[in-house]
Amino acid sequence: MPRAMDTLQRLESTIAQRRSASPDESYVAKLLARGVPVIARKLGEESTEAIIAALSGTREELVGEAADVLFHLLVLLAAKNVPLADVLAELDRREGTSGLAEKAARTAP
């Protein structure tokens, strides 16, 4: 089974390659052409569908919706020129820190 990071990195590369395709030929190109507000809305829709699947759907429905969320998040990151590596570095930075402590540090004055 391929490592999860390999899969996400391949997907990020595919999204980058499709950025220059015609919107008539590529869903990624179509989303990118429509802009960040549309991509963000689509990510929100997919996130809501994942929540619904988690609450009342099957395992397979949740897996499918989670894949949609990850895909659309990577498209949004591409639209904002944020490499996946930057997100991963932030996760690495937070590793070993209590979630409660990390949240408190973000909200402290």
C-alpha cells in the first residue's frame, strides 16, 4: 500500500500539472479558473458532506467524502500558492504540543 504522504504529494503534483490545462478538459483547471471563493465554497460543501457521512453514513461514504475534502483542500492550497510542504511543516512544528496548549497559545493576547 502506498504511503499516505506519497499519495498526497502525487496529487499535489497532478493538480500543479493540470493548472495549465483548459477548463474544458480539467476539473482542476476549471476550479482554479473560477477562483478562490468558488474553491473555498466547494471545500465547505465537501466538508459538510463528510460531517454528514460521519454522523449518519456508512464507512465507505465517509472515506469517499474525506477523499473529496483532501482533494479540494489541495486545490485551494494550489490556488493560494501554499505548498503542501508548508502545511506539513506546521503540523511537524505542532507535534508533541498538547492541542489544548497550542490552542491557548493562539488565543492568548
